[in-house]
Amino acid sequence: MHDFFSPTFSGYEAFERMAFYGIQSNLVNYLTSQLHEDTVSSVRNVNNWSGVVWITPLLGAYIADTYIGRFWTFTLSSLIYVMGMILLTMAASLKFMKPTCTNGICSKTSTSQIAFFYSSLYIIAIGAGGTKPNISTFGADQFDDFNPYEKNLKVSFFNWWMFSSFIGALCATLGLVYIQENLGWGLGYGIPTAGLLFSLVIFYIGSPIYRHKIRKTKSPARDLIRVPIAAFRNRKIQLPDNPSELHEFDTQDYIRSGKRQVLHSPAFRCLDKAAIKHGNGGDSKPPCTVTQVEGTKLVLGMALIWLVTLIPSTIWAQINTLFVKQGTTLDRSLSPSFRIPAASLGSFVTLSMLLSVPMYDRYFVPFMRRRTGNPRGITMLQRLGVGFVIQVMAIAIAYAVEVRRMHVIRVQHISGPKQIVPMSIFWLLPQYVLLGVADVFNAIGLLEFFYDQSPEDMQSLGTTFFTSGIGVGNFLNSFLVTLVDKVTGRNGEKGWIGDNLNDCHLDYYYGFLMVISILNLGAFFWASSRYVYKRETKEVNEGCVEMETKALDTSLGLHA
């Protein structure tokens, strides 16, 4: 039966990622070439849509964890997703849905055409909000953690899951973007729509044999409100010197309920007042348990790490926006009759990840494990730090390449927006490859970190720290692009970002991103040095309990 789960769930992920990246990777070109938007507006609109796609999983995860469960949240959301894809395919296929062009002169895009196109995009975003946080966790629910055989299969499931995600993205950036630009946008959107429908049919065929995990808490996010309120109510009461005097259930109670007990930590000591025994006086409400308090502390600690991931997410947003527009100005000829689509360079991000993941797992982790004694090789926060450093290197190279491009423009006296700079598009390759390598450390590392550190009853909601960080990073990039354009382009001056990338200062903007990335790296080192990892108990045999902790290494100031 388990052999059926991996291809069913992973197949959906492959087609869904192909659909998403088939839209995102080339959307900026569709907006400028088909809807005739200017560069700044197209970049802003791509970032805004991407931001919504990545931030709506917060709502989807909350609905799943609190109300209707993962399966039904995914089921309803997947139907919305497919409906959005069908509408988007119609918008790109039907002639009356796009501006008409005669002898190179195109009519203005009508309000109804714009409304229909963007409605389709945001219907997809709403659907993604319910599918993204629930399909992987629902897939993982099919494996029993207390069964050694199934636990090993679960590891294999996540390997296939990530592999299928990469394959979907690779098919989109290599195949779909070429089809969109050479065979038609409608066909380029229709293929992943058909694939998505096929994968859903296979998924629902397996519905009778799926396992449905029972929620152990009706409203797991309620503690995030209850704990601060209780702590504030007890603010004038002195904390006991010994944390064992705080209110907590007996360990056997956790074993019987199947839940894990989270042990006390010294972080955010003010919240410990929520667990003071008899701290409410005549109030009939019982005090919070240490486990409830520690769950709130974990979320606050993760929120601090989340904040310093926003700038890296902003750098990532360049792959599908300014990097693509930059590539359209360069020589893309591979032969006299074939030109590589600028968005296809994004495939090198995926390829570098596909090559780097096994190298990381088979060589880097064992090598570092021998040196540090950490089963992961390096700690989760150290892994993020390495990724952020590589990302700074990538944006520094992007800045240097853009300086080179501007030099060639000056030497060749190029000024027109349609003129091709005599410089190969493969000059951009190092920045794409480095961002892919960085993603092996920070993107996969962030997903692992937020899942691992989330309170037990909020793991769907916890993993949305990862997706929401990408979403807010896109919104931040949209804000920065708009702000920089208005500030640098006022009074008729040459702006840093403009419709004519051959007559602006994109190098200045990349330099600006490099500076704030370096500053953010310093903020990350500060935040990670103060993070305290989760410590919890787990049942290992009947009546036996052991403590499970991630505190394995404190080198480089990044606590394990």
C-alpha cells in the first residue's frame, strides 16, 4: 500500500510545481509583451502575486489544523487551483481576452481583459494557499512514526517529494517557457493544467485507503493568545527560583495522550509567569502548563529567525523578475535559428540544486559529522548561515556582471530598449547557479527548521513560516522596486530601474541589494546566537521516557 503513496503524492507535487513555475518564471515577460505593462509595473505585479501565493498558506494551514483537517482543505483548494488554471489558459488563448496588434501597433489593454487575467492569477493563489501546506504533511501522515519500517519509508517519501518538486520546476523553466514564447502562451498554460487534472484524478482514486490523522487539540493556535494574557495577568507575581515549581502535567499524562512534553527553557522568562501555580487567585481558570508556555516561546523564537529571512527572500525574487528582464537585453543565440528564452536560465537554479542535494547528503554531511559529532553535520542555523553567505556572493556577482554589461553598453554606444547587448546571456549563469546552491542550504534548511521547531499541534501552521517568509520577501521586493523607481527617477533624472534597461542604473540597485544583504547577515548571526532550541520528551518503550534535544553544537555562536 505504501508503494502507492509516494508516486501519488509526488506526482501531484511535480505537476503543481510545473504549473506554478510555468507561470511565475515567465510572467514578467507575459505582462510586458502581451499586456504591454512597463518594467516597474510588471515586476511589482509579479512580486505581489508571488507574495500572495506564498503567504496564503498561513490561512490554509490554520483552517486545516483548526477546522476541517488536511485532506478536505486540500480537496477544496485543489478544485479552486484547477479552476484558476483553466481561466488563465482561457485568458492566454482567446483572442478577445488580449489586446490586438496590427502592423506592430497594439491596442490598449481593456479593463475587462486585465480584470479577467488577474482574477485567474489570484484564484490560483487562493487555491495554492490550501494545497501547499497540506499535501506534503498529509502525505507524511500516511506513515506511522512508531513503526520502524514505515518511519524509514517516510524518509524516502520526503526524498521523492523534493525530487519531484525539482523535476516539475525543471520542466517548467526548460520546456514550458519555450512553448510559451514560440508555440503559444495558451498551450504553455494548458499543458500543466491538463497534468494537474490528471494528477488529481490519480490522487482521489486512492482516497479510500488514506490515513487521516486525528487532531489532538481543537484550536492549537489558541495558546499563542492565552499564554501572553496569563503572563500579563500574573506580571506582579514573582517567579519561583526552580522551574520545576511551575505548573506542568505528569509525564505519564503526555504518554497516555500521545502528545510530547516540551521541557523548560530560559528564553522569554517573562512568559513563565503564565505557568505559576495559583497565580490567578480566585480565578477559576487553571494556569498554563510549561509545555504550552514553551510552545509560545518556540513560535516567538522562530518569528525572530523568520524576520532575518525576508531579505534573502527578496534576493530570491530577482530570479523571476529583474534577472529575466536583464537576460532579454543580452545575446541569447545558441545557433542562427535558435534563441534561448531568458526565463530558461532559471533551470540552472534547479539543476544546481539537483546536483548539490546528493553531494550535500553523501559527502558534506558525513564529513562535517566526523568533525562536529552532530548527526546533521552542522546545526540547522549554521546551515542557514552558509546559505545566506553564498547568497551574498551571488548578488555580488550579479552586481559585477551588471557593471560589465553597462560598460559594454557605453563602449558600443547602445541606447535603444530593443538593442541587444553583444554579451552572452551565459554571463548570468554564475548568479543562477550560486542561488541554487544557496537554496540547498537555506531553503531546504528553513523548511526543516520550521517543521522541526514548531509545537507538535501546529506543524502545518509552523511550516508556513517558510512559505510566508517567501511571500513577504516578494512584497518587500515589490515595495523596494517601486520606492527606488520613484526616488531615483524624480525630476526627470535617469532612474535605477526603467523600461529601457540599456539606459538606467540596474547596477546601482544590485549594489543596494548587496549592502542590505550583508547587513542582514549580521542580524542573522545576532538572532541565531540567541535562539534556544526545543527540548522535549518522547516515549521509547512502554513506561520509558527519554529526552530529545537538538542542543548538540554551539560553535560559531549558532546554537544547535
